[in-house]
Amino acid sequence: MDLHLKGKTVVVTGASRGIGLATAVAFAAEGAHVVAGARNPGPVLEELALTHGLVPVAGDLATAEGVERLVATAVERFGGVDVLVNNVGAVQPRLGGFLSVTDEDWLATLNLNLMSAVRACRAALPSLLASRDAIVNVSSVNAFLPDPGVIDYTASKAAMTNFSKALSKEVGPQGVRVNSVAPGPVSTDIWKGAGGMADQIAGAMGVDLDTAVEQAVAGLGGFATGRFTRPDEVADLVLMLAGDRTANITGTDVTIDGGLVKTL
């Protein structure tokens, strides 16, 4: 299926690994002009710069300056922004419980997981209003599946989903669609890498990594499909929502979680 993304200018935040990297790769494969932001872009993005003309932009996306420079690069190089994908984010297990989460922890989580998207939308919106295209925000099932073990993360993702819906109501009549996706656990470094969620849980519980993963997922309700979602599967969903094949979908949050959430 042709998603009509060839020649579109796409800005992706948090593009050096995981969902963000898979998304940048997928857009590049569709022939889009991809401007990929990350603190350290890394070798895959550098290779895509050579093979597909992707533009990697190094910068701290937790700062207004980093986000603004990323969007400005897209405008300078390609004349505007057609699609904005807000993916940058982080999660930290709060193994010491709610009282262990400091004000600084809360502010850092909200700044990266919510305010980076707010700033990117603010910077890109004038261009998006001209192109009449799309914003896709990467949220999480934790937006509506609260987990005290990542209490600040769940709050930040609930805010992200709410922000997406609210913004869609303002800019939809002006031609800009805003949707969000809600992945469950994804097989990325955030979950399965060294120092990731599973690694930290395993250390706290005194079990091996596989057991920690099994117990953590079982505690959330378990997958109907029996497996984690792959980053490329989330990327495919993002591309579908960004393309004009879904031109009348806006203000929607789409879950991709392997059947983890059992409620309506």
C-alpha cells in the first residue's frame, strides 16, 4: 500500500534507538525526507544519511533549544515540516515506591516525556498549518494502565495522551491531524537492554533477567499474543497514522500491546 509519504518532510524525536529509530528507518524507506533528532544520533542514522539522505541532528531534546534547532533544521533544509513524530522519552523503575520519587525526578520525567512534545509541536505548528499534515505522539498503555512502579512515567504519558486529544480539537479544523499511539512493552533497550527496566527489576528481586521479564509482564496482565511488540510494528502504525490513507482519523489514541490491556 502506498502511504503517499514520498517527498514528505518528517521530523522524528528520540530517533537513535528503539521505536524512534525504527520509525526513522521506515519513513526513509518510504522516500520521505527524515530529520532525526537524538542526543547521540549513532551509526544507523549516519548510514541512512549516506543511503537515504536522512539528516541527523544531535541535541538535547529535553531543552527548548534542542527541540527548536531540530525543527529549524527541517525548515531550513526542506522548506517546512509535513509530519512530526514525538517519540523521545524515558522511564525509570521506582523500586523504592512513591516516597522515593523526588521533585527533581518528577520534573525531569515530565520535562522529557511531555514538555519535549509540547515544545516540538509549538515549534513545528506554523509549518504544519501550511502543509496541513500530521502529528503522531508516542504515548503508552500506562496512560490508562497506571503502574505505581513507574508512577511519574504513567502520569507523564496520561498527560501526553490528553495533550494530543486537546490539540487535535484546536488544529483539526485547520487541517492538521493529531493522533497518539499507545505501545505496551516493546522489545527495546528501555525494557530489555543493560540497565533497562527488566535489568533493574531483576537486580531488585534477585532473579535472572528472563524471570524478571516474565514476572513483570504477568503482573501487568500478560500478553494475549505471548510476546513483546517489536519496534518496527509500532513504526508501521505511526506511518499509517501519518499518511493520507487515514486522512479522517484525528484525536485518536491507538493501542498496540499484544493484548496486554484486557478492558474496554
